[in-house]
Amino acid sequence: MFTLMVVVFILGYTAIALEHNIKVNKTASALFLGVALWVLLMLDAGGILSRDIGGRFSEFLNSHPDFASLPQWEQYVKYIVDNQILEFLGEIAEILFFLMGAMTIVEIVDQHGGFKIITNRIKTRNKVKLLWIISFVTFFLSSVLDNLTTAIVMVALLRKLIDHRHDRWLYAGMIILAANAGGAWSPIGDVTTIMLWIKGNVTTGGIIPKLFLTSLVSLLVPLIVLSFMLKGDFEESQEQHHEKENSATPATRRERHMIFILGVGALLFTPIFKVLTHLPPFLGMLFGLSLLWIFTEIMYHRKSELDEKEKRTVARVIKNVDVPTILFFLGILMAVDALQTAGHLTLLSQWLDKSFSSPYPPNILIGLLSSVVDNVPLVAAAMGMHPAVSPDLVTAASGISSAYVVDGNFWNLLAYCAGTGGSILIIGSAAGVAVMGLEKIDFMWYMKHISLLALIGYFAGILTYFIMFG
């Protein structure tokens, strides 16, 4: 069963990567995979746990001496069901509730046209200036919003500015690069950085100063190269630059601004909430959501003349939240946790430690892999291989590498490589897949015109990090 778990994981992962070819949604495959691996572990609990790879099962028994008198099968049940599954489920729930709160906040701001405060201020027709403005707006916007939402918002803006679809593709490609680069340096900018931050592998004060310049360089290098290739101005778009402020939403301009401030403020306040209260970040996100919810309820209560269908309350908008994505994360993280409990990740960790003495090669490999496969399980697997340790525990006698301390080089490089590596291929990130669907960008076109730029920017960022922190 130990080997079969690996085979099933590879097959399930292949199904996730080829969802469009096999016509099965990746969420369905991920949920099946998450359950199947725990079932296989349970069916051969004696054979797998008797290996005690990494000593996790022995440590559990030592910390619960009252279980020593129980039959061996009951010990296995206690360990897997009452300890491991519940422990992992608590960690996963923190991530899922955080994402659910963030996605709801973004959706309510978008439904009320809040992001037009940013997009309606872009008026230039110069190709190079527009490229830089679009890229930088995306870069900073994706550090607050998720990459997927940022990409969707910015592609909608492109359609207002550039008529010809093929002319938009180059800018859409840079949106993918900028969204992934911007999400890598912020603790709330990407699902993978959220995972690392919530688990305590990185902190806000550590990841931002260490990765901001690194991520910026990974965007600047492609931008500079493209700037020499573009010349002239775009013709005036047939579509109006600015939609009438009151035509798309029942909220007034002042109310839209308030919703935008409350929504973005809630996202930005979450890291501060964690520092001030030491409570899990998802509580700060839910707190921000509650304030936005209260404001919109009061706002619509005053608009009694509106029909119920016109009111875009949180209770109504929350139905638009991408629940399949939430369930995908649940399935894939449960699958990775099953491999961690069985000991597969410990064996992989031991092999990597013997093969590489530096944190750079494994993370570079993870980044390149994330251009083909989803970066969430890659990061989850890396987190399962090594615990983040306190700097106080790193001594010459401990044998623990300083790369694995909280805010250590391994975790920062993991956040950067997994985040930006997905830009190398258009299918390597949620932002890329979304833009590909919206603009019908051809896979080979992206590979020919954008992939090399993304690859150069990826390694330029790694070189920048190496120069800064060795």
C-alpha cells in the first residue's frame, strides 16, 4: 500500500493536470485523491506505520502513554483518525476560511464597481507607457488581491483600451507575469504565500523586505526587453474608456468608494490583526468581511425603493464565490497530508538533504515544475518535508540548517519560485489559465512570445536574491 499510495497520487495528479483533455474537473479528481490516499493508509495502517518513518508514530505514543495498553489496531486508529486527520483539518480550515473571506470581499468590491477607481484612471494610448502602467498596477494589485481576481480585472480593462484581440495578447501575457510576481512578495498575495504565512514558515516582516526587490526584478527584466520591441500608439478604442458610474451598480459614487476602502482595508489589515492579537489570520479576514457586510446591509436598508434582485448584498454575492476552487484546495492538501503521515515526504526530504546542500536547487526545480503542475501541492509537499524551526534551535550541534528557520532562505525562495515559476507556461498558474480562457490565447503563441521572457525574469529574480542574501 505504501508504494500504491505514490502511484495513486501520480495518477490523480495527472488527472488534475489533464482536466481539459479527460473532461473531468480538477476539483473532482482532487477530492477523490484526498479521500483515496487516507483510505489506502487506513487499509494498511499496520504495515505503513510499523516503519515509523521519521518517528512521528513513536512520538505520538510517547506523548500519550495511556494508549500503550490498547490493541495495536486501536493505536493506529487513534493516531490517524483522532490525531493526524483532525490536526491537518484544523490547519487546512484556516487556509480555506481565509480564502473564502478574501474571495467574498473581492467579489463584493467588484460587484459594486470599486476597482474602477483604479482602472478608470488609465488613459494613455502609448504602447510602452501602457505596458508599464498595466504591469505595475497588476504587480501591486495582486499583492493585495489574489492573482486570479487581479488578472480578470486587468483583462477587463485591456478590452476597454485595445480593440484588436491579438494586440491584447502581449499585454495579457505581461499581466500573468506581473500578477504572479506581485503575489510572491506579499503574505496575502498568493495561495502559496498564504499557506506559508498561516503555517508560520514566513512572517510579514520577513517576506516583504526579502522578496519585494526579487519579485520586482523578475517583472522589470521582461518589461525592459519588451519596451525595445514596442513602438507607437494604439488607435482610439471603440469602447468608451469610462462607463457611466451609476449604470452598472445601485451604489452611489461615495458608497462605491467606501466599499472599495473597506474591502481593500480589510485585506491590508489582516497581517496587522495577526501581529496585534496573535490570533490566526483567518479571524482577521472574517472580521474585515463582517464590517463590510454590516456596511452594505445598512446601505441597502436605506435604499428601500430598490427591488430585492437589484441589491448586491454579501448574502447574495457570496453565492458567486468560487466554491470548486475551495474544494480543490481541500482535496489536494488532504492528499499531501496523507503522504506526510505515511512518511513519503520524510523520505523525499532525506533524499533532497543528501543530494543538495543549498536551498537553491530544490526550489528552482519546484519553480520549474510549477509551470506544468499546480503550485499548491508542490508547496504543501515542501512544507511537509521540513518544519519551520526557531532560530534559537539552530546550533552547530543541532545539525539543523539555518535555511529552514522561520523566514529562512528555503521558505522565501519557495514562495518566490513557486509563485513566479508558474508564469513560464500559460497553464502554470490560476492567473494564466484564467487569461487563457478569457482571451483565447493559444498555448504555443504564449510559449513563443512570453515563456522565454518569464524564464529570464525568473532566473534574474533568483540571481537578485542570491546577491542580496547569498
